[in-house]
Amino acid sequence: MKNALIVLMVVSMMLGVTGVALAGTEKGDKEIQIQGAISRQTDSETDREQNTTSIQLNFNYFFTSNLSIGGTWWGNSTVSKSDSGDESTITSNFLLLRGDFYLGSATSKLMPYIGVQVGQSMYTFEAGDFDDSGSTSAYGWHGGLKIFASENTSWNFEINSTTYTPDVDSGEEEIDYTNTQFLLGFSYYF
């Protein structure tokens, strides 16, 4: 509850001090975006939650003022301790193709959007002397709001959920990992 209140206060302050302008999302425009995230990772085996931070970089191309397709890279690392006190680390990097559908027009000042993403997760797992790494498919959804400070810049708020299932040896149970993120970022359009 405290974190939600802090996020709400930050959003309110940004809206209060930032002037708004018309969106710069017309056909042929490109977007470069950088976002910071507070992430929560859960797994299907234990439902244990791990909180992390991460950075996300995006590039989008607008086919119309309401549709963009682009690429995303983001990575995070989670450290956890088992009941026996052993420490393990999971590091994940994601390369995703994303599609965004905008629920406003190029003349909007506030631009809500929804989208999907699919791609690859590259992961490493380390616990004591054991380590494993691999690559697997990842998929998810996202939704957010862009607030245009000028025609070619915006502040962005996004909620994102991405799931992946690392490969396992035969006879072992597959575990799904889901990263849920709250992102705050900035975009430049050209």
C-alpha cells in the first residue's frame, strides 16, 4: 500500500509540473524509450515472490498513429535464500518483439495503450557450485499511459507481465517464471 501511494504521488507531481502537448505519434514516426522498473518475479512451483529493479530499452516504429511495432531489451537479477540458508541467483535478459495499440489519436495529450510481446529470455541460474544457463521463449502483455510534454517527448507509465519457462532435464517438473513490472520512463520521437 505504501509503494502504491508513493507511485501515485510521483505521477501526480509529474502531471502537475509538466506541461502537456499534442502527441507525436504519426505514421512513420520512430520512438526511443528508456524506462526503469520495479519488478516482482514469481514461480509456479513455490509462488515465492522476489522483488528486483531493472532497466528497459525500447525502439518503436509507428505504422499508423494508433499502431507501433518495435523491439525491447531488459534484464534483471534476483537473489534468494533457501530454507537451509543457501543463496541462489537468477539473471534474466529479454529480447522481445512488441506491438502497441494506442487508444488515442495523434492530437491527444494523454495516450493510453495496450500491447503484447513475444521473444526470447536468456537466463543463468547459480546456486553454490551449480550453475546453468539457457534460452527459452517468453511472452506477455503490457499497458500504459504516455503523457506528452512536447510533440516529440513523453513521460511513460506502464504495467508489464512477461512469462518464460526454462528448459529442464527429462523427468523434472517445468517451472514457469512470471515477471510483473511497474515502469516509469521517458520517450523521444523523431
